Amino acid sequence: MPASPSTARAINDRLALRLLQEEGPLTAGQLKERTGLSRPTVADLVERLAAAGFIQVVGEAGAQRRGPNARLYGLVADRAHLAALDVRTEGVRLVVADLLGAVLAEASLSVDTREATGAAVERTIALLERTAKEAGVERLHTIGVGAPGLVDPVTGALRDSTKLPEWHRRLVPALQERLGARVLVENETNLAALAERRDGVARDRDTFVLLWLGLGIGAAVVLDGVLRRGASGGTGEVGFLPVPGTGGLPSATGCDGGFHDLAWAGAVLSLAGEYGLVGAAEPLERAFDVVREAAGASGGAAEEFLDALAGRLAIGAAAVVAVLDPGCVVLAGEVGRAGGDALARRVAVRLAAMSPLVTEVRAGILGGGAVLSGALVTAREAAQEAVYSP
């Protein structure tokens, strides 16, 4: 049975809106080419979507062209507003953006580990409210939150963990209650993978594994274009991988003795100390600088350190590759970005020696900002789906 005229119009409108979401502004002629609809049908849907406040003229396709087809139509960006938060143990970074993801304002705050739960939550929400107000935003439609730890795949809530501060779990329901916005929480490493796939080094990959290498470590798995979370939300907890070289085994209550002990920032700093590249009592963040400096050096202890680090990372990567055969591993986070192509090449060589599965190793290009970018991508896609539904 053919669709009714109203159903056909809704399908056409949704198709046009999806194209504008994915590709950005298009002319009526470009919409005709991409949808396969007739010129009159496209003209009708453009008029209909503009009248509904979904789209507007945002420019012209070229100065040499004139007429209706030269007009560029884009989504109305201020129909709703978004926020994204990167929640870490030591603080929060956040941005406020329009519905197309253009950042309007950003801010950050530090949270002392001794600060009371209620105070940390209140300061975070107050900062978000103040930042939104400074951006001229009265109400937030959707908020994306990236945080360490497991996210329950059923409830979407952060699961209880003795390793993480309680204010992380209290923040999401407090945001919902105080601001009345839709709040979406996701593991930070998963968000980094979404960001690298949309705007980073994995844009051409439907299947890959991202290794997050920073103050902590983790992994995100994307198979056939879908982020895989697992039955309990724990896909990618590679810190618990039993690997040689740690002198112990991980347990159900902690990843000490697992791959974590080879690759987290403290382990990287200790390794750099073995090669005389750092002194004692250096802050953990110094590990990122050491990796960056070694990646730019030639010869000597710096290259030896980078070789040793690559060997460690390849051990964890080989275990993941043996199970998933992703064809591509992205080294992300602060260490991955600091090491760049120099570290990625070394890991690829060592991985090839350990595994018969052909695997490309790439350096992530978004660094620590990938979590915030991924949170914004998540908020934007969810909000557009809700707002741009004719």
C-alpha cells in the first residue's frame, strides 16, 4: 500500500533534515540530487521546514549563481542549546554550545579530593549555570557528560566504584533536577572514540579500538560503526588485562598487577626515570611532557625510552587485537597524542612481531580534549534527533 501524502511528506522532511545534519548547509538543487526527489517536492519541503523554524537561508552557494537554487539552507542553530562536561577526579571542564555544536562559552574548575560531595556538585552546577548565562543561554536542552568508570547500559547511570569520588555519581541526577535538561552520561574513553571517529584520526574506520593512555588507561571498541559497551558496560576495561611484566595479577577490586601497571601515567614516569629523563617526585602530568620530548628527539636515552614504552603498549594492544581483530588501533589520550606518529610507528612494529593479524596503529589527534568533544557530539546528535523531528 502506498504511503499517504502526509506520511510521504514526513519521510521526505526527515530525509532532508538528516542530510543537513550530516553534511551541513545545502542548496535546494543539492537536496534534489541527494534525495532523488523532484524539484517541486524539494521546493515544498524547503518551504515547509522553513515555516516550521527548522531551517533558514544561511548564505549562497556561489557569487556567480543567482536564483532560488543558489541559496544555502542550513539548520536553525539556536532552536536549542547544549552543554558538555568532562568530569575528572581532579575537576571539570565544560562547554555551552548551540544545536549545531558551535561552542559559545567554556569554563573549568578544580575539585580537591577532600572536598565534600555536596560542595563539589553545587560548584559544578553553579559554574555551568553561570557559563550558560554568560553565553546568553536561558535553558539547556541536552547535556552530555563524560566520566571515568562504568556506565550501566540499562539505566544509563554511573555505577558505584570505590576508586571514584562519590560526587561523580551525584552530579548527573543533580543536573537533571536543577536544570530540567536531558542528561546523557558515557564513559570517557567511549566518548573519545566517538570524537576520533567523527572529527579525528578514525574518520575512515567503521571498526577500530581506541586505547586511552593518560592518568589512567582504558579502551573503547567500535565494531561495524557501533560503539560496543558490553553486558555490564565494561567493554574496554583493559587495565585489568593479565599481562607479563607486572609481577602480579589484577583482582576483582583493583587493576594493580594488570596492564594498568605498565601503561598508566605513573608507570610511564617511572620508566622515564629508568632512562634518566626525569628526577624523583615529578608530578604525574610530567609523563606527558617526557613522552612528547622523547618523540621529538633523535638517538640516545630518549629514543630508548620510547622504544621501551612502545614495547609495553604493544603487549596490551596484542591482547585486544587477538580477540577483536579490529584492523586499527588508535593511541589516544595525553600520552597517545604526545607520542604522536613516532610512538605509533614503534607500537605497530612490535605489534606486528607479536600478532599475525594485520593492524594499523594511529596516533589520536584530539588528545585530552577528545572526551569533551565526544560529550558534545553525543549531546548534539540526541538533541537534533529530538528537535528536528517534523
